[in-house]
Amino acid sequence: MTINVKSVKKAKVVADQAYRPTEDEEFMSERQREYFRRRLLDWKDEILRESRETLVALQTENENHPDLADRASSETDRAIELRARDRQRKLISKIDSAMARIDEGTYGYCEETGEPISLRRLEARPIATLSLEAQERHERNEKVHRDD
């Protein structure tokens, strides 16, 4: 019986696509780190693709609006789109930082307490650096200082 190595590798990749980390396994095992690395890379690729599409759209948009209201609306839309892209540019930096933490072995651990960040939180926000409790404390402190 001959085993096709390519088929085995392809089956492993397909199986890994269905993988979701669980609380039953070792926290930040190699498999979990690779899962989050893949999610972060996919997210970054999506942001970059959307940015390229925005640039193309902005470059091809016709600036000749004879009506002042149309021109103002177009300028507003353009400003909103550019602000969104700026937020996404900052998000890419956070994604890169998260991937660096994966490489360093610190990904998934709270920067404040050193405790593991819950898998549910990392699923919802893969760039999280604080546990939910530490994040809530941080936000409460921010609000207190902002209200002073």
C-alpha cells in the first residue's frame, strides 16, 4: 500500500482548519499558538486587502461633482473611509505585536498579572494583552481619572 504524502499533509491542513482551542488542553500549546498565529495572519491579510481596495476606489473616484452637496457628501465619505483605514493601520501594528508575543512565548498571558487570558477573550480579541479582569480595572481607573 502506497501512502500519498501530499494527501496526508492536505488532510492535516483541512483538519487544522476545523480546530478550535479548548480549556481541556494545555494552555498555549504549539497547536494553540499556531491557531492564533493563523487567525492573526488571516486578519492582517484581510485588512491589507481592504486597504488596497480602498486606495483603488479613492484613486478612480471621479472628483468632478458639479453639485456642492454631492461634492460635500463625497468629501465626507472619503474622510470617514480614511479614518477607518487609519484605525486599521494601527490595528496591523497590534497584530504584529501579538505575533511577536507568540514568537516570544508570552502570547495569551496578561501583561499586568501574568495569568492566562481566557481562550474566549482571545477568540473575541486575538490582540488582547490584558485578562478581562485587568482590562475592566484599567477601564475603571481610566474613567475615574477622566472624570476628575
